[in-house]
Amino acid sequence: MNKRHIKTLWFITSLIPAPFLFHFYEYGQYIKREDASYLLLACIVFIIITGILSSTVKIRYVFLINIITAAISLVLAMNFITEDGGWFKPFGRDVVILLTAIPFFIGQVLVRMITKPIIIREKKRHA
């Protein structure tokens, strides 16, 4: 896979509104009185994949796409998740969605910081 394909794949996966999907699934499970047992694992896998893919992209684009994804998540939440004062206490649904975007961004940047030197080292080794 060349660098352009990796960047395209990163762009597509990064536009997945993970903060919205996290709360949409979690709140749906809460309504059904069921556990969201694989939610954390799915989030970690998503962060690792997008973090690895982001190692070919400039950090400013990673930051920008995460802001766009947070905004998309907020709009989706306003349309598909009811404002349940008890569940999203004490901040409210909208603030919680935006606060959830922060760990997704930080996780991606941390994974990026770990994988970028490895990818650079591999490129030099194969050059």
C-alpha cells in the first residue's frame, strides 16, 4: 500500500463519528437495560487503527479532522440521542459528546507518536 492510499484510508476512518457512535450505543444499551460489554474494546481498536494510519499525515490535519468529527458527532447526537438529563449528568448530552472526542484525539496522537518513528525506521531500512 502506498502513502496516498494510507492517507485516504486514514481520512475515511477518521470521519467515522466515533464520539457519537460511542454514546449512541451506550445510551441504547442503557435504555434496554443491557451492558455495553465490548464498547471499550471497540474504542481502543478504533483509536489504534486511526492512530497508526495517521502516522503518514501531518499533525495539524489530525487535529483538524478530529474537530470536524467532533462537530459531526454533535450534530448527529442532537438528532438521534434524546437529551436525558439523568444519563448525561452533570454536563448534558452536547458537552459530553464533545468531551468524549478528547480521549479519541489524545489516543490517536499517542499511537501516532509511537508508530511514526517505527514507520520512518522501516522506510530507511528498506531504502
